[in-house]
Amino acid sequence: MWFMISINQIYTKPILTILDTDIGSDYDDQMALTYILANPSIFDLKLIICSTYNTTARGQIVAKTLAIFDRFNVPIAIGQNTGTDNMLEYEWAQNYTLNQFQNDGGIVYENGEEALLKEMEKANVDNIYNIIEISPTTSLGHVLQHLQPETLKYIRLFAMAGSIYRGYKNSSQPSKEYNIFVDIPAAQIVFNTSWAYFGLVPLDTTIFMQFYNPEWQTFRLFYNQNKYVQLVIDSYTVWYNNGGNRSAALKPFSPENGTSTMYDVLAAFLAATYPRALTMVVQELPLIVTQDGFTKVDSILGKQVNVSMAFLTSDPYTSTELIGITVLDSIIYS
């Protein structure tokens, strides 16, 4: 509880926030979105853009989530449909259409990139924006080619992307991380941009982001009392049963004993705790995205990025347990 209070005391008012998500494929996007919506005193969510593959289906998942939170004031922007992908969570939202969301008072922008550009253009010295980037950067990369560079002085980016020294499955070799290699040119644009602040959570830390006993069991106890807990458990169960159970993770997981890897939640948590980066060791590193999709330190060509390279505790799960308690409790008590 002290930790949650300390986070809320960082900001005197909620920060204008844009979320870029590929919700529906892996479950961490849903948890990140739920965490953001559960904390309106931290995040003033102005726009959610759904990026890559079947973006309309992603939009339906976002729409149902917003409806449960009664947040019809948050617009959904539909990014470019770049093909088909396994949308393991879609069944949970398939009966709630974007038309229904609009009939209920919601806003949907079919030209998502145009909506993203217009929202980013509102940033100025009196309106600092945070972008939480938890998707391949297709939408953001396109928009940056049309945004005035001056505006970027007022936009902070918090992204889950890349792999610096460690890779998937805690490999000692870096990986071609998904959010990078799906659209390498867009990632190169994003990493070569001069942001007001660029905070990055790579695989080096996010691979340890699983929430399990005892914080998960405490969370489950509220299922019959809390519609937001029901949202998480129900959508997570659908995702798990539709193939999510085969997702890679360092620890076994199921809806009964804990979560899959919550990569993207760490980006949202980093934005919530800025500028303190609670629980994490941050290094400023000059990074580039290579032509083959790796994220490498390059002292000549790289732009400076604030990278969460490790946790403050020797056992990373001690830190991720604290983060898990903070995230799950905020959903319970929202």
C-alpha cells in the first residue's frame, strides 16, 4: 500500500497518455490496459491506437474493456490492417462490436494514424504527453514522418521493445525481439527520434514479469466481488484456452496459478513511476536497431535511451512480485 501511495504522489495531476497496443495476441497488453484504466489518477488516457494485423478485432477487445470501465470518453483508433494473426483473446470480445461501442457513446477513428497524429500534435509546453508503446511501431513510425520535430520536445516515450544483452528464455544471447522485428524500418525511425525522454524495457528485464502466488491467489479471491477482476480472469482464461497456454515463459502458468509473461506491463509501470523508475536499474545507452532486427549499443550512431537493464533486487522475482502486488491491487481497488 505504501508503494502504491508513493507512485500516486509522483504526479500532482494525471499525465496525458496515448497507448499503442497490439492487444489480443499475447495477454500482457490486456493486463497493461486494465492497469492503466484502473489508475486514472496517474494516466489521463486520451487515445488508444490498435496496431498491426487485424486491427479491427483488436479494437473490439479494447472496446469491451473500455465499456466495462465505463470509459466511453477514450477514443479507439484503428491502425492499418497488416494481415492475419492468431487473435487468441478475440473470442472474449467477439459479441461486442465497434458499432455497439459507438451506440453506447464511444468514439472510433477508422483512420487510426491520422487520429494519432492529431493527438500528438496537441503536445506543448503546457501539455506534456506520454506514449506507452507496447506494439510493433508501425503506426508510430508512420506518424513520426509527418510530425513536426519541435513537438517531440513535449512527448515522452515508454516502450517495451528490444533485447540488449539477454534474450527470450533468459538466453545469454540477445534476441530479435517481436516488437522490433515485425516492422524493422518503423522501429529504426522510433529509435532515431529525439524524444523528450525515451524509457525502454527490453527482454533483459521483462522476461521476469510473471505474477503468481501469493499475489495472484489474493487477486483471484475478488472474482465474485469485482468486475475488473472478472474482466482479467475471464479474458485471460479465453486467451489461455485458445492457445495462450503454449506461450513461452520462465515459470509455468495458468489462470489458476499465475500469469504468462507480462512484458508490456513493465512499460506502463515505468511510465507510472517516472522519473523514479522504482525497482529498476536504469542505464543510458546509445542504441540502434540493425537491419536484421537486433537492438545494439552503438556509441557512434546510437541515440541515448534510458534502458531498464536490471532490477534493484538480486533476485528479479522479488522486484516483479512487488510490481505484481502494485498492479493487481490497483485493479482490485480501482
